[in-house]
Amino acid sequence: ETGVTQTPRHLVMGMTNKKSLKCEQHLGHNAMYWYKQSAKKPLELMFVYSLEERVENNSVPSRFSPECPNSSHLFLHLHTLQPEDSALYLCASSQDGGLANEKLFFGSGTQLSVL
Amino acid sequence: GNSVTQMEGPVTLSEEAFLTINCTYTATGYPSLFWYVQYPGEGLQLLLKATKADDKGSNKGFEATYRKETTSFHLEKGSVQVSDSAVYFCALSAEGSYIPTFGRGTSLIVHP
């Protein structure tokens, strides 16, 4: 148990659906991250929030829309996805999001399949 | 830009064999270096880290030494167990860009 909880664990959606991924951290951290993990590719950073402000948006298509209502919760809203968006989506948190040697705490991920 | 290169997997070993997973990096300045491990069905968790040249990170029998002259941070373990089967990610966090850059991951499979 890392203190970072993601729901749902698995999600299957059609290209016209709208769905949301949820992440919650119970560690009192100030920074939260969305990563995309695809087979045989490096982990791709999507978004970073620090103190509820978005500080990084790594050229992610607009069909992915993040939301951080408070420092404990992070959402990823999905709409009109493509089959190539199928991947494991990982949420992470860190204490401050501003230190070079900070440790990230990851959730177990949401395995997304787009049909 | 910053980048991390790991050896291709999967690495397949018998129990009690010696493990090396190579990792080299490109970064400006003096990055911090990390190894994360991802067990099946779970997210990544930090295994060890080193924050300056010649530092050795160690945890659960795994070790890695920060080698600035060869820009490497190879992961080693003297005797692997079946329970070590997982995907291992090398990562760096560079000055001026604190967000970690990850490698592709190397899958380790240990047979009894």
C-alpha cells in the first residue's frame, strides 16, 4: 500500500464515450502527476500539479483533460479517445514537486482499453 | 535534453544467479539517479537512489553506484529470488527540471 489509490483498476470504453479516472493520495503531499505507460515505451509524463496549480502539460492531446480540485485528489477526464490511447495510466504524488531528489509514490494504475 | 537508456529485456535468470541491469544517462549538471521497481499488477515503487557521484544506493540486496565518468547507474544483485521478478525502471531527476525522466523499463524473470 503506497498511500496512492486509483480507480477504477480497469476500464473499457468506446471512442465516443466520456469517462474519468480518479486518483487520491493520503500522504499529505503537495504535488501530483499523471503518467502513461505503454508497452516497450518509456514512461510518459502527461501532467503535473503542484499545490493544485498545473505546472507541466507535456504536449498531451486535448482529449485528455486533468482536474485537481485539491491537493489530495486528481482526475483525468477522457473523451473521444483513440485505440492508441489504450495503456496503463499511473498517478503519482510527491512531497513538494520541486526537489531534484524527491521520491515519487505511485498508485497501481488504471488499465484502459479503447475499442 | 535528459534521457535514460536501459538494456532491452526480458532478462531471464535462474534463482540465485547474479543480476546486472545496465542503465546509462544523458543530463546536464549533476542529476539524482533512481531505480524503481514495478511488481505485476502494481505501480512503481522506489527501490534505491543516489544523489551525487560515487554514491552507492542499496536496498533489499540490490545496489547501484553513481558513475559520473561513465554516466552509468547499473543495478546489481548477487543472488536473485523468484520474488524479484518484476519490471525495473532507471530514472533521473536533473537540476532545473525536477520531474523524473524514466527509461523504458527492463523486465526480469527469475525461474526456480
